[in-house]
Amino acid sequence: MRHGAKAELTASVAIESAPAPWTGALIPLGGIVFVAVRAATRRVVTAPRWAFCTRCRSLRYLRMAAGFVLIGLMLAFLVVGLDAADTSYAGPAEHRSSWWAFAVALLAGVAGWIILVVSRWQSIARARLSRDGLSVDVRKPSVEFAAAVEAMWAPNTGTLPAVARPA
Ligand SMILES: [Zn+2]
């Protein structure tokens, strides 16, 4: 419902909570600490049949393709870097300098990883679980999505907890 277009497919979407702001303060302590605390504090719900239109599917495949191309670039530049770092390399001396190849590999790897993260259905749906795990927030919902949520919950106001709300 990101585009307000007709739903063409549904997918099972694992929706996780955003990291608490204070966990960002752990990043200077090292990635491992952050990842461990994040794993311990995050919540996940699975929406078994979230609706997507064909544009959502194209967007997902486009991002996945871009992500894998970048990961491929990372591997290619790692090979170039390792090859150039080889002291028995017989080619011109200036080709032996490998730091730039490793730098490009690092950049491509980070960019590819980020793009693969946003290619997940959760990111395509712009859905996020609230930190208390009780509601799902949809960022920038289409008018049609907001209307559908309103219509779904209006008769039940006060009797059921809201499971989806436009943020
Ligand atoms: Zn869509």
C-alpha cells in the first residue's frame, strides 16, 4: 500500500522495532556491543500477508540487484587488492599499491549492505514496530492505506488495541 495501488501480491513481512536512541551511544564501544544489545532489545512481529503492488516488487528487486552488484564489486576489488599486495606480482610497481582497491572494496561492501537492508519487505512497506511491541507504525502511508486502517478500526474504537496506525 506504499503506492496506493492495487495489491498484486502478499508477502510475509518480519517487522522489527527501531533501535532505542540510547543504543546509538554504544556504537563507539564497538560494533559487537551494539549488535549484542540490539539483539537483546529488539522485538519482531511477523505480518503473514502484507499487501504489495507490482511497483513495490520492482523496487525490491531493483534494490536487491543493486545490492548484489555492489557486493560483487566488493569481492572483485578484494581480489584486485590481494593480487596487487602479492609481492611476487610481476607487473608494474605502481599497480602493487593496493590500499585504493581495499578502500573501494570497503565502500562497495558498506553501500551494498545498506542497499540489501533497505531491499527487505519491511523497508519497502516502510513499516516499523513500536518499541513497546504493541503497534506497527507506517511511515508516509498512502492516502488509501490510511483510509483502509481508519475503516478497519473505526467500528472497534475502544474495544481493541490498534495494530496499525499511520505515523
Ligand atoms: Zn506499492
